Amino acid sequence: MTSHRNYQWLEAGQTGVATPKDDLHPKKIMLSVWWGVKGIIHWEILPAGCTITADLCCQQLDRVAAKLQGKQDKSQDFYEAGIFSLPERWRQVIDSNGAYIVET
């Protein structure tokens, strides 16, 4: 935050009008956002003074999971297969010096 002075043009003998300083610690809010490859899945504004804890993260993950259950268009097997194929896919990337070739 850059501070600046408010200048006033005054005639000789006039006194200036006092201008209060801006608040050094303005009120802040915290936004918690969860997203995936297709965009934002869940967001919420946390209450004032709220601290991110493991319990809060777990509660948010529950809310994210509840939203995703309604949006899942593929079976659980599809996602498990993708996760289990990650080590092999990364091995291909490393072996090809950083290039990932999509097999059709």
C-alpha cells in the first residue's frame, strides 16, 4: 500500500483541514477455492478470524465430494484406471526427455 499526502492550496494565514490517514490494517476476507481441470468446483468465503485447519479442510473436502458426486459422468473404474496408469505415463515422459506422446 503506497502512502501519499493530500496537499492543499491555502492563502497566507489559513490553516489546513486535517485529513485522517487510511487504516493501516483494513478488514480482509479469505476466499477458499477448490478447482479441477474443468474449472472451479467449490468456493466459499471464510468467516472473519477463521483459520485454515485440518478439520476445516476435511469439511470442505466433504462439500467438494458431495458436489462432484452429482457431476461424475464416468465410472469409478475409469478414474482408478487413470490413477493406476500414472506411473507408466510418467515413465514415458521421462524416457522421452519431457515430451508426452498421446497414444491413439
